[in-house]
Amino acid sequence: MINTPNLQTETHIYGDDTRLTTVRAEHCEALASRHIAHVAVIDAAAPYTIVRTRLSGSFLQVCLGGEGRTLLDGRWHRQSAGIASFAPAHALHAFHCLPDVRWQLCWVRFMPSSPRSLAGAMTPGLTHFDGQPLQHAILGLAQEMSVSADPGSCAAWVDLIERYVARMVDPWQREPRLNQMWTAVLADLGRDWKLDDLAGLANMSPEHLRRLCWKNFGRSPGKQLTTMRIAQAAHQLVTTSKKIEVVARNVGYINPFTFSNTFKRLTGFRPSEYRSKPRG
């Protein structure tokens, strides 16, 4: 039986049978200069459970082996080998091990100041990704930090980490039409965007746009738009004092009840509850 974590409470449970290798920015200037909070490789087992009720910086996680569950876009997904997930900043973020199944992961957590955190919703939610090169780069950095912590060598390892991250989180840059379209949308989230409007911006048919969005983001155009709107709303809720109704209008919601329901579905909290939560 799978026990779903309580998403209302900040939770960090590792257990006695979980092995973690991590490097943190406070000990590694090369990470700090790239606005990366920490990187890690983990071999986990139940009861390993993480719930962050408001993630301060975006979080890339790649499954190397085994299987676990990750919360994304308000739904639980099984995450197995070769699958990567990306949680945007300010989102409700959770993942946990399944009973009697080990779970091998590597991850990169970005600082709130990172461009990856500011534009997190432009990245795919779940996608296929070979995490072994990223794993080796993280372990290489950890080994260097444990031996001599040479600044030049550390910078080289972090550069490799950044390059592997870019392969996963920048998919729209390989498709210029998507890049142009979503950049325009991000600049005007308050507009009542229709599928035909988006297809027109991208200079393609609506059906072709659907295929490209599923391929690059793992979401339909409509769900990607909703993800971007709620991510921007979450950002405004925690970084400004704007009224909730104003935030809703800024991201394209005229009806405050629709906004509140959509926000809760994707984050786990009503906007007012979310604003009052401490950041983790």
C-alpha cells in the first residue's frame, strides 16, 4: 500500500537506509557563482520523503534507477530510470520512495536568484533524459571537494553540470518558433490567449503546436499556459504585496474563484494560504 505524504506540512525524512552525496554552495564557490544552491546523488529507500510547501528555487531531479513518486502540476507521477522532472520555484514540491523499492536520483537545486528559478515554468515537467552524465559530473565535483577543492577544477565540474542541465531544461531553444511564441506569451500572461492565437504566433497549425508542446514540455499548449500563469502568480504572491485579485488579473484570470481553484489544484494551497507559508 502506498502512503501519500501530507502536503500541508514541510517534511524531510531520510531514514537509516538512504545514502546521500551532496555539495552545497556555502562550501563551493563555483556553485554559488552559478546560483546553484546544491547538487546531490542519492540512493534512497522508504521512508524517504520530502515535502516542500513552497520551494524557493527551482529543482531538477533525474531518476537513475529504481522508482519513486514525484508531485508535479498538482498530480502524483511515478518516476523511473531515465525520467527527469523539473519543479518551478514557489511551487508545492514533494517526492517519496515506494515501499520495498530503492530509488536512485541525482538533482540540482537552484537559488531563487538563478535564471532557472525566474523562468522555471518554461521548462518541461516530465521528460526522458539520460542522467548518468549529470551523475558523473556531480560525483566528480564531490570527489574534488573532498580531496583538494581546487577552484579551477571545481569550476570545470560545475560547467559540465550546467551544460547537462541545459540539455534538459532548455528544450524550446531547439525549436525557435516555440521560443518566440512562449516568450511573447510570458510577456503578456493577462491576455485571453486561445489556441489559434498561439498557433498564429508560432506560424504553425494548432495540431502541429500540440505535438511540439507534448514533445518538448510533456504538456498540451493549454496546460503549459496554465502552468506559466500559476507559476507567475506564485512569484507575485511571495515577492509583492499586490492584492490577490490583482495578481489573478495580471496572469489572465478574471474570475477569482476560477483562479483560486486552479491555484490550489497546482500548488495544494489557496492563494491566501500560499502567501502566508514560509519558504523552504
